[in-house]
Amino acid sequence: MYQYNPRDHQMVSERVKQFRGQTERYLAGQLSDEQFLPLRLQNGLYIQRLAPMLRIAIPYGLLSSRQLRKLAEVTRTYDKGYAHFTTRQNLQLNWPQLEHVPEILAELASVEMHAVQTSGNCIRNVTSDQFAGVAPDEIEDPRPWCELLRQWSTLHPEFAYLPRKFKIAVNGSQADRAAFLFHDVGVELVRNAAGQTRFNIYAGGGLGRTPVIGELVRSDLEPKHLLTYLDALLRVYNSHGNRANKYKARIKILVKAWGVERFAKAVEDEWLIDKDGANTLADDAIEAMKQHFTLPVYQPPSADAEQQLQQLADGELAFSRWLSRNSHGHKQPGYRAVTLSLKPTGVAPGDVTDRQLETIAQLADDYSFGEVRATHNQNVVLADVRVDQLHALWQAAKAAGFATPTVGTLTDMICCPGGDFCSLANAKSIPVAESLQRRFDDIDYLYDLGDLELNISGCMNACGHHHVGQIGILGVDKKGEEWYQIQIGGSPGKDAALAKVLGPAFSRDQVADTVATLLTVYTTLRHDGESFLETYRRVGLDPFKESVYAKVN
């Protein structure tokens, strides 16, 4: 895990001091709302429906148990005792008081955390795979590259006021668990024919009002050129992005307007100016960064650990279910990664209390070398659990409410805070999520459905990633009333696809019934072993649409 050096400490400390002064001047009436707006945004502070919201950065989702305990303390002291994990591996506080925010930032700085650039028209938190470093299908650990990108982008003097916000994801595995094709820039680690690490760079992806799948702008990029190439790409966007209309300001609009060939050519031309400049990465600098992400000292379990594990699973159905859904393969023989589910029925997906944060920290210390990962699906992962400790971890997780054995199923849904908190939302998301959790709470039925992604957003900004859900639900406003548009067929992976809208929107009390009809169509039409997405791709939208609206009408 990356540890701050003296320069990092100084930079974050000075940032806290600076924002403390800015906040004091604003509260004293010396700064207008308009003047304070960009200052608070680049320190992660929004003004939401009912209170300020502070978004805390968790770079590439990695947290230490020490940081978790500090987050618990901050949540308890300065908020209402709970926080919210987001789909971009951040943590949000929904009720801090403005005058307390500088003190919160000072507390975060004491454990090497911050909220710098978690909002505003700048480069946001760099995200990656929650199983980075341990995934069996990994080409190379992406975390050192994420950290290099974080250091390059933080307080970058040229990119502090971009035309619009800018998000980067890095994927180092054969599968895509970072949704890199739906980011402003997606960095894909690959191997060339000689077995050397290279990067494919995608640009122009994104969700929101205009969902777009990113396009390849550069393949086979040498690692030493990663920063200089992205410097060139950002300069092109910074110069030519539409600043006159915020709805057309994202890089995806520029790439689409120009076409990917023209955009790529512009980046190549810009890159020639400084291709081998100061940001060229030397081999020793790359290696030094990789040393921050070395593997822990694994202790091999006993020779019969896997056999004993299977015997425990055979004798205890609840444990067997949890093991099949919440534990995952690992590079290291005798170890598994474990997802702690934050989605028991009746709890908003991603919400976690201060006491639960402390419990997660203790579980990390006891079972996973003191580290935790935040996921894009609003859960948390213990990445390094010995197989002979899985049963003990399951018991501890169950007692804490983290052992719901539904990871990857319908009720392991993504859900933004929606109209309960967000001033941008058209409709509430959390009550819809709860109604679906209660409607589909039969474990056997969920397991029969198999892997199925359901995503809910309260508005077109798509913080709940509804566009890429196999079933996506979008809150819309119809003459001042909350309605919900349903889409199907999306995918955030390398088989990236945008969901298609079924038709007219539904009232809130129709949503669960509509989802049930979609599932009935799926189970009726599927072939053996076929997933919801595979069935949809084979039969198309019409059978689902016809059944849904036949019932509605």
C-alpha cells in the first residue's frame, strides 16, 4: 500500500490550511457563493438537498484498517453515524456541517487521506479492479500505475479547470471489473507478443445524459510514455472541449463530434511536443512505485485445508451459500478474496455505520493483513483470506451483518442516494431498492436466476450506472411526480453494451411487478446455463417489452 512521503504530507497539510482559510472567509461573508463554489468543489464539498455532502477519496479503492477507524471516528463525530460507499470507490458523508469540514479534512490528513479533486471540473479519483493484485486472471497489478496517475493528476496546474469533470479507470485483468470503457479515459494493461507490458488507451466513454462506450485512441503504448501521452490527451480536451454548454462539455462529446481518428491524430500531434519530456517514466521510478504494492507474507494453510473447507460447506448450507457467492479465486494457493456485503434487506446499498466501519477494520486486521478494498458495487473486499480461516470469518461477518450470500445476484444492486439526499435527483432510489430487496428475498430463487446486475439511478447523471445494468432503473420527473424508466441489456465489461429502454415509465408501486415480469420472461425463454444477458442478446427486446406492457395495459 502506498505510504505518503514528506512531500505528500506537506501538500495535503497545506491544502487543508488553505481550505480552512477559504471557509472562514466564506462564512464571514468575504467570499460570495460564486467565488466559493470552485474552491469547495475541488475539496470534495457539495451542497445537497438537505445538507452539505463531503466526498472522501479512496484512491483505487484501497484502505487500511487504520484509515477505516479514522473514518468511523469522523463519521461519529461530525456526521450522523453512517457513511456511504459510492460506485467510484469513494466514501461520502451526507450530513457534515460546513464549518466542520476543514477539521474533518485535517483528521483525514492524519491518516493519509483527503478529499482533493473528488468533485469539480478536474481529474477525479482514479479507480480500478477491487481484486487488483490477487485476481487469478490478472495480467499485471494495476495499482502502481493508478498511484502514478494519482500523483500526476493531483493539483496538476494545467488541468485544475477542465471543461468538465474527468474520470480515469485502469484495468489489469482479462475480465473488466473497472468499467474502463465507460470512463473519460480507460487504461487497459495488455501484453505484447514478447510478453512486455503495454497500454491500450480508450477515450470518450461515459454515462450520464449521453451514454457512450469509449473508443481506442492508442494501442501498444510503452509504459514510460503513460503520463506524457495522457498529458497530450488532456491538453487536446482542455483546448477544444465545449466550455459554453456543460451538457456538451465532456470529452465523449468532443470525440464523437470529431471522430476517433481525428481526435487520436490531434493527441499524437500534441504528444510530439513533449513525448520524452519531464513526465517520461524511468524504469527505476516505475520499479520504486511497484515496491509499494508487494505481496504480503502469505502463510500456507495445512495440506488438507481445502478438504476441510469442503466438509464444512457440505455440512452447513448457509456457509456453503456464502462461500459460493461471497468468496472469490486468488492467485495464491490456499487463499481467497472475500466480499463483505453491505446490502442486507432494508439498508440502502453502500451505507455503513461508524460501528460497522470499525468492525470491518477489525476483520481486516484479523483475516486480511489490515487492508480493505471498496468495490464499484458498493461492497467491501478482504483480499487475502486463508482458506482455513474462511469459516471463522463467515461467522464474524454474519454476526456483524456482512454475510448476506447474494453477491452478484439481483439484490446485490447498485443504487445512488437519489432524491432522499441529492438535489439533482428526479426521484428517490433507496425506497425502490428496498422494495426489490423485499420482493426478491428468496435465496433459492436468486440462485436460480444466477448472475444478474440491477442498477438504480435517481436521475440522468447515472451515479447508479443504470445504463450498464442488465436491468437498469432510472428515476424521471413527469409533471412533478416520480416515475421510473426501465432499461435492459446493459453490460459494463469488455462486452460493453448500453441498455435499451423498454418503453413508457412506471410508477414506483409498479416497479417490482415489472421486474418480476422481466424475470419470468427470462426464465421461460432461457436455454440451459444461459444468463439473463445472454438470453436478452439472443431473443432481443421485444419479448420482454410485449410481456411487460401486456400486464400494465
